[in-house]
Amino acid sequence: MSRAFVKETANDAPPPERMIADGPNPVTPEGFAHIEAEVARIEAALKTETNVLLRETLERDLRYWSVKKARAEIVRPSDGDRDTVAFGASVTIARGGRRQTFRIVGEDEADPAHGKLSWRSPIAQVLLGARTGDVVEMEKPRAEIEIVAVDR
């Protein structure tokens, strides 16, 4: 029998902890509201949940969201240079013959399918600090990216 199909953990083992990046947690105002909503939702669920395994999962998730909330630093768009890509800004880029628009947001806000990129993502790291008209290069995948527009 293949070891791939052998269960190696006990049924009552607690769920593994969710990974949390070190350091501050920059978020948009909408991202902070999302974190607060998650904490409230989990706290409400814990008041009524009696299943031990589900409670452990909820408690784990509450620890995660509580740390994210404690480390949250709300970043609002600045009135500074409006042509520079910064956290919270929407940026329109041209690469490979197509245009795309992304908003650079916090880790828990990221949703690439809806145009929201984590500030920690490789493409966001290349774009941050660039200005409208700049051409920046990504290493992997290798690409030249032109900054078409920045909107705050």
C-alpha cells in the first residue's frame, strides 16, 4: 500500500497555525474594516459553536486575525506625488501588448482576479516607487512594464 494514502495525524489534532509575516501589516481603510469584520464574525461564531474541532479552527483563525489587527497600519493615499506608484494606488500598466489595472493593497486584501495585488507580490515590488511613463523590468517572468497611469 502506498504511504500517500495513510493518515498520519490523529483525528483530534488541532489545525496548524496560519502563517503570519513578520513586521507591520499595512492595510487600506477597507482592508482594516475587513479585518475587524473577520474578528467580529469569529467571536460571534465561538459563542455558539460546540463542536470541539470547529472551535479549535475558529480559535486558530481568531488568533490569526487578532495579530493582523494588532499589527495593522492603515495607509491612506497621500497628497504627495500623484504620479508615483504607492501603497493603495491603482496603477495601469502596459506589458506584452496588453493593458492591466491593479490596486496595490495589503496581504489579506489581495485578490488578483479582481485587480488587487498584495504589496508583497513580485509585480507590486517592481511597481512601487515607479512614476507614470517609467518602464520597469521584472526578472521572473522576464518582462518590461510601462507605467501608463497612477490613480490615488
